[in-house]
Amino acid sequence: MKRLLPSAFWCALLCCQYASAQVLEPAFPGAVDLDSAINQAIQEDKIPGAVLLIGHNGGIVYRKAYGYRALLPSKEPMTPDTVFDIASLTKIVATTSAMMKLVDDGRVNVDAPVTAYLPEFQGGSSPITVRDLMTHVSGLRPDLDLDPPWSGYETGILKALIDKPTGPPEIKFVYSDINFILAGEIVHRLSGLSENEYVKKILLDPLGMSETGYLPSQAVLPRIAPTEMQLGQNGKQGVIRRGVVHDPTARFMGGVAGHAGVFSTADDLGKFCQMILDGGDGLFRPATIRKFSTPQFTLPQPPPAQPVMRGLGWDIQSPYSGVRGDLFPLGSFGHTGFTGTSIWIDPFTRTYIVLLTNSVHPHQRKAITPLRGRVSTIVAASVGYGESRSRPVTHSVRTGLDVLEQDGFKVFRGKRVGLITNQTGLDRQGRRNVDIMRSAGVKVVALFSPEHGLAGVEDRPGLGDSIDKVTGIKVWSLYGKTLRPQPDALRGLDALVFDIQDVGVRFYTYESTMHYAMEEAAKAGLPFFVLDRPNPITGNHVEGPMLDDDKLSFTGSFPLPLRHGMTMGELARLMNDGMRPHADLRVIEMAGWHRSDWFDSTGLPWVNPSPNIRNLDEALLYPGIAMLEHSNNYSVGRGTDAPFEQIGATWINGFDFARVLSGLIVPGVRLYPVQFTPTASNFKGVSISGVRFVVTDREIFSSAQLGLAVAATLESLYPKRIAFEQSRDLIGSVGVMGALATGEDPTRPAQTGLEEFLEQRQKFLIYP
């Protein structure tokens, strides 16, 4: 299987400089919801109790024990220092850590065959690699046979060494304890120590994880959370298992194995998670941490499932990653344990969750995946993901139109007005601007329409003039024979007014329409009014690439970055500053809008700004996905029910594309393979393969980063299929195009000129 791993500059997105440790305020925003979720699980007998530990930004922000650690033979309250059998968390805490150390020391090559370290494996001949073991694609079975019973570490290793694979490696994901039993034996042979001794030396002692290890002592027995009841003779009730590993294979092997056997507390696991977030904390190289916790294997799954993605040891996206919840993005990672334990780590917000339960006490119950996911979702929302990061709906934002309406349009009294508008020119009650202006006595004598026409439904070039059926006013097209208001259309006017909802993207042509109209108003000596409206994708996010100064056109009439973070009123001020002659510009400011507002926090009605931008997610994806859409052999989803939410082509393999693109870890978005048939535009009537995008956190999501990742992946997998020159006006930067064509880092030229633009932009901003 060909492996296309993230290049260094994409991996670097996961690595940041961390602040020194600090303890945050004890009041955690999600505390009430967390208590409710866990207590409900206890009441419904899904778990006897739990310990929850949450770390964020270098400190512990939540630490609490719930319910009971023991129900039989007598009830014992859960305490924060309870020791748990962490089951398969052993794979990441012990075995993965040991492997990282061996990789750091140059003693293990994860792409080497297992036989390089275990010569007798499969009789000395096997294509299975160490990477295959640690990503669970070896083809080995889930577990060793336990019947008839056997005992001894060496016996278990011998069985693992000769266990016959069910198929070739790198074809199918099968979560297998045998994989990590073998990995543990590699640790044993290379270190010269038993795994418990080696892990204690390289991890537990240096981190002060004094309550973690295999084979717990009798001294901590009273604090150990018991697991399942053992059956006595003839199937009768026996004793509760406590301090003895629950996993039968690890138990048969004497309690020390690569897949299970470690006991620990929430506090100790918190130290471990913080070390991972801190890039190894001197114990491991940061590059090794990144390597082990980013996708090292991606296996396509049938639609609509997402691909299986695993790090080395760590779970990123698989049937076992429900612990991630609904908001933590791809790029976060963790693991679960059969006894009811779990860890999830998010490097983007520097957050970890340790949830420890003994859900197998005193008997096995259904998996607690829903509880784990619920806890993670609450935590993610509390640290800034999802809607909690947006300002709440204010219902108080008033557009420039609403402001003038409240004042009775006094500024236009006695003036003959030309109005540049379309279907988005509505007030808060959903009434057309032209109608309410005329009702207020304003003499609207000419209408001008941009691309897509006055009704916003046309999706073709060359629109002609028309008549507004409601008012009988002539509508001059600014997307036909001319892109500018002509002198005969402006003759007799006293003011030219612009009122259109934009989407905040450099190549959205409404901005050029405003720019050209403002230039013509300046020539004609007409005052130019901009009735301001929100930037729907906020005024805080500015992303390159910049448009090169020498390549201006109707799809970019002013040198702006891809996502400029300005309203139309602010843009008009910026554009007017560079115009000669200046226009008599008058911006009618909004009331109640803040730069951090997304459109859905304004209380204003959503109107599709154009036929293929039908919701806020599409508006947010549009800057990145549309960057390549002028390529005539490529679909951005036009002609489907999800334009700009998916891409595809006849020459794209959606599974391969999703696998590689997922490895680039673009924060705030998930993706999965799709098959779709456009009813219009490129590939009309043809079933094509591609990927679909789901924004999971719009605050950390970068439209430009996704667009560049898509472009780089297309060029990597399908060289020369995309003609970047065809999308030159959309990409905007010759430097970015050159980097994409040569396989170099496109993010560097994408930053060119941004600092200067931000400084220039600051002078023209209106809103806080």
C-alpha cells in the first residue's frame, strides 16, 4: 500500500509553543452538564461510578469523583485517587510510549518488518511491519485463543508469534490485541528489560507517575476499583476481581503484556496527557510525538462512513473513536479501554479528558460510548468549539437599510435615487428595499442588478436589462454588455445607492460591482451610499493568498486577500482611498454588529446571496473550495444539493483522496468519500467520485488552509490534472500557483503581503 504521509509543514500545524503550566479557575463552564451526564449514567446503572479529569491550557480545570468504585461485596464511594485497571489504555500509555523512546533512540524503524526484531515471527518470513502492528492493519486476529487455558508470558508470546493471519496486511482494519502483544515483546527484546521495568524507567519515574504500573502492590488494593465477579465452581457466584488485570490474555501472561495490564489514576494519566500536549516534555522528541499521534495509516470505508485513520497506537477516526464526541476535530486523538476507561487529547485547544470508570463491575454492561462522547462534546463546547464560541443571537443587529428605515430615509428626501441591489436587499421584516423606500416617499427611479440578476436566481453570463414587475422600474444589468453603470443610466440621478449582502470573499463579484459603480459615481459627481450589511463569515478572519496587483479583473478588482474580514462599507472606504477621483462616499453604518459575529448570531433573515450559496457553511467553505473551480475538468458541487460542500471528478478516487487529505489535518473540518452526479455545470449527468466536507468548528477552521490542502493533494495524487492557470484569478497569487505546481509549501507565498494589508485595513474598519 502506498503511504502518503503529511509533509513537515502540515504536521507543524499540530505543534505550537506552549505556555508554562497554570491552574485555571475551578469554575468550569460545562460543570453542570458534566455532572448531569455522569450522574444519569450512574442512575441508569450504566456505570457504578467515575473519575473525570480535564486539563486545558496547561492546568487542571476539572477533577471530580462520582458514585461508587465498588458495589459488591459492599459499597465504597468513588474517590479522585481511585486506581483503575486501564485495560487497553496500556497500548498508548505503556507500549506506544516505549516504542516512541526506541524510535527516538534509533533502535526501531516503524517501517521495518516485524521479523527484523522478532526473527522467528511467522517462521521468519512475513511482510507485516511494525507500523502495521501499531495501526491494526496487520491482518492478525483480534486475540489469542484462550481455550484450552494456558499460562505464562513466554507461552503467550509464542502463540502470538505463530498465530496465522486471516489475510494480507494493509487491507483491512482489525483491532487486535495480538498486534500489541508483539509490540510489547519488541520492547522487551530491544530494551533488555521486561516491559513493566522499561516503561517505569523511561516514563513513569521521570513524570512522577508513582501510582501507575503493572502488577499493583497490596498497599494500593483498597483504592483499586474492582472489575468483574469471577465465577466460582459450577458457575456459582465467586469473588470480585480486584488488583488483578481484567483482560484474560494479559492475566494468562502473568499480568504484564503490551496490550493490557497497567493500573493507574486520573491524576497520573493527566500527567501523561500533559506531556503529550507539551511535545514530549524532554522525554521524547516533539517530532516523534507528532508522528505517533497523526495519521500513519488511512483505510477507505464505503460511503457514507468516514475513513479509518490511526496514528501509531493512537486512535484518530475509527469505529472506536466515539469518545471524540461531536465537536473535537480530526487531528485530536485518544484511546479507550474495555473496562470503561478513556483518554482524548485535542492539540488545537490544548485540552485533554481522562474519564475512568469500571463499567464491568460487578458484571459486564453495554459499551459506554454514548457517555464518553457526551462528556467530550460538553468539554469541547466549554473550551471553545461549536456554537459556544460564537456570540449568542442578539436579535438587535440592524443593517444600514434598517437604520435608514427607522429614520424615514430622510437622507434621500427630494432626491432621485438609483439603487444597486438584488434579492438580498431586505429589511429585518423581509421586505424589499425598493418597496419600503418608495413607501417612505423616496424617488427610486432606476434599479441596477449584479451577477445572478435582481432575483438572484440566474446562473449564467450575459444578463440583459429588464423591468421590475412590482414597481415597473427599469433594471439595468451590471452583468451583461457592461459591468459598470453607463452615463445614460446615471443621467438624472441625484444619488447612487448600493445595498447587497456580500459573503466576505475576494472573488465574489458583488464587491467588484460596488467598486466599479463607485468609480462611475465619482466620474459623474454623484454621492455614493453603501447601506452596510454584516460580513457573514465574521470580520475577524483574514486569510491569504493576496491577489497580485498586476492581475486585477472583475473576479478581483482590488488587491485583497482571499478572506478579507471586512464589511462592504469598510471595503468601500478602503477602495475609495485608492481611487482618483475619490467618490463622495457615505457609508450608512449598521447598529449592533460586532466583528466576531457570524451571520446566524445577528438575528437577521438568511437569504441565499447567490444560487449556489445556500447556507452559512457553504459560505464558509466557498473561499477555499471555489479557488480551483475555473478548472473545466473538476466539480465543486455545482448542480448538486451541496455546492462547495463537496468536490469531485471522473479522475478522482474519493477513497484515496480522503485518505491523503485527512492526513494533512486541517483543523475544524471532517471529510469523507462520496459519489455524486451533478445535474448542471461540470460533469452534468455523470457519476463522479470525490469527498465531502463537514465544518466541525468554524472558529479554528481556515478556508484558505483547506483550499490549499485540496490543491496540493490533487497535484500530488493526479499531477497536471488541474490547470492552475485556469483558476489564476481565483487563486490570486503566482507564487502560490508555482508552489503548488512544484510540490512546495504553498502556505508561505499565501502569507505574502498579508501583514501590509492588515496594517492598511486597520484604518478603514468601522466596527469593534
